[in-house]
Amino acid sequence: MALVWRLGVLTMVGMSGFHGAQPALAAGGILMTSVGAKEKGMGGAGLALPQDAVAPINNPASTVEVGDQVSFGGTVVLSQPAMNVEGTGAGPFPLAEGKWDAAERYFTVPYLSATKRIDDRWSAGFSAYGLFGLGVSYPAEARPGCPAGLPGTGPLCAGKTTLDTSALFISPTIAYRITPRTSVGLSPSLVYGQFRARGFAALAAFGASSDPAHVTDLRSDESLGFAAKIGLHHQGESFSFGLTYQTEADMRPYGKYRGLLPEGANLDLPAVLAGGIAWRVAQGLDLVADAKYVLYSGVPAFSNRFVVPLGGGPQLGTDEAAGFGWNDQLMLHFGAQQRLGDGIAVRAGYSYTDRLSPASEGLLNALAPATFRHGFSGGFSVDLAQALTLDAAIVWSPPVAADGRNGLSPGQTVSMTNAATEFAFGLSYAW
């Protein structure tokens, strides 16, 4: 089976080009609730329930529990963002009153992972997967009240307004069994990111940016960075648990957009602390629960509060410039899995996330509405052959309104909504 292992690694390396062309949408902030189809069917939980080669993505330490496997698959995400503006407003930049529906979009987020048992204590893995991302696009509809010199269409008067970012992780894994039931693991990661912004010319035209030539409409920019994830896993007879910590991804700044984002477009990816439990209640029935804490406060582009970049305020692109104003976020995931026999299993789950930003942060968050709070999911697995399993899942995140204020127009309220449906699939082969 050495040939299968080598083919898996080569395919994962090739995937980096495929994912890099696709912006990904997150299910909580910019962090997807999970990667594999099994976990998505259980509300994103499963960190302490290793079942296939997705295990090193969830928790590097659990790699020792799955033997020799290859898993691949992906998620198709359909999103429907919108914002509603109330009040005529005043000040430097009021938005047009009424409802703005963003274009309905779909994104693909693939993954591929392989695991290899080295001996009784050591196991290794190699993975490529999308984990962070956000995408929204408002059409170039005509709007009144635009300053002279701008096209006069789109929410910001500068035509179609688009904001896309995505990240691909390429991660080798090493795991070591320190006792018969407890293991530790490490996954260093090379991170490839993309960022693109369109329709922000108004921010460059009136002195709001420290570098007006590098604000908008400059095609996609690319970045490389590094991160690492460490994990602990305990596999009990009926109760298991796991803990992981993923470091902040230190990314190279997106130089094309150094006049738009804080710190010259230094868009690092936040650190994530996670824990999970799995309980085998009865033969074939597992209950799982995970919690994640996403540390957006460590990344100024996400955590900086909105400040008016005019009249002596910090200009866009500087260290203290306006960001999204996001708080650290708690994500909770709950799920169940029932094996029915004949190689069939069914799953159900629910996820909950904190609100990301206070009401003062309405303007930029309306242009990138990561407002998801609840997710409902279901899924199944079926054995296609003795060593080949097909997984499928669907996740529905209903629209939830988040009201905020337009920081550039006192008295104007912006209500943001976003709904998403995810269709996930996966194939796993073990030998």
C-alpha cells in the first residue's frame, strides 16, 4: 500500500492550486465549523471521535487511532447575504436606504488527508484542506446621493462591491502514543492565502487611506504563512476526550491592499483553542460535543474597532486603522451518530456561535456579514465495499439579523443577515 500513500501525498500537493482559486465562506466568523463530512453531519463535532483520515485535521494526536487510510472530499457552500439600511443619515458617507441583496454565490472547499501507522507508538499524516474564508459580492445597482467622480452604483458608489478571502492549510502530522490510551501530536502548517477587494474606490478618493493606490480593484493578492497545531487525545472504552491548540497563522501582508487593511494589510489568521468529548452511550450510538474559542483579538484587521479615517483619525492601512471590530468567539457543537448495521450510519447535530461584533461595527460588517449563530445538520455513511466508505452531510444556517450603526453616518442603522447551506461529501479508503 506504499503506492496508495505516495499517490495521496502527490494529490494533496496538487490541490493547493485548486483551492487557491476559490474563495471560501465560513460558518462562524471566518472559521468553518469543521472539514470532514462525518463531522459536519454532527454539527461540526467529532474532535474526540477519530474515524477516518480526517483525524489529523481535527486533532493531530488522534492520528494513532485510525491506522492506514486516505480520505478526500469537500463542501459546496451556498450563501445569501443581505443588508437593510434605515435612516437618511448624515456625515461623510451615508448609505442608500433600503435593502441590498448580495449575489447568491457558491464556493467549493476541498480536503484530502492520509494517515500511516509507523509502529505501535508512532503514526504520521499529511493533509491539505480549507479552513478559513469569507466571501460576499453586492451588485452594481444604481444608488442616489453618491459623490461626484464615482460611478454611482453599488453600496459604496464605486460599482460592484466584493470582498473575498480564503486560506489553504498544507500540514504534515506526527503523533506518538505515550500510553496505551493517550497520545500527543503535532501538525506544522504551510498556509496559502488569497485576498481580493472591489468597489472600495470611495475610500481612496477622499483621503481616507494612507496609500490610495493600494485600496481596491487590484485583482487577487496571495500570501504565504506558517502555523502549527498541537493536540492531546485520550481513547477510553466508552468515553474519549481531546484538546488542541492552533497557533495564529503568521501571514505575509497582502501588499496590493496595503492601503485598505490595518498594518499594511497584515491579515494573520486567528489562533484557535478547542476541546471535545465522545461518549459511547450504547452499542453503535455515540454522542459528541466540541467547543472552540477563536482568538480574533490577536489580529488587528479583525479586532480593531471602527474609527472614522478622516479629520485626523487613523487612515486606512495604518496600525490603528479601522478593522471589523470582532470579539473573540465561542463556538459550540453537539452531535450524535447511530450505526444501523449493514455498513450504514446516520448522524444529526447542532452548532451555536456567539455574536462577533457590537452594534458600533455596522458598516464594514455589512460588507462581510459573518452573522451565523445557529447551524442544523444531518448526514449518513454507507460502506460501498469492505474498505471504502461514502459520507454525506447537509448543514443549514438560517438567516439571523445583526443590527449595527454606520460609523460614517450618525443616525443610520444597518441590519445584516446571511443564510448558508452546505453540502458535504467524502470518501475514505482503509487498508
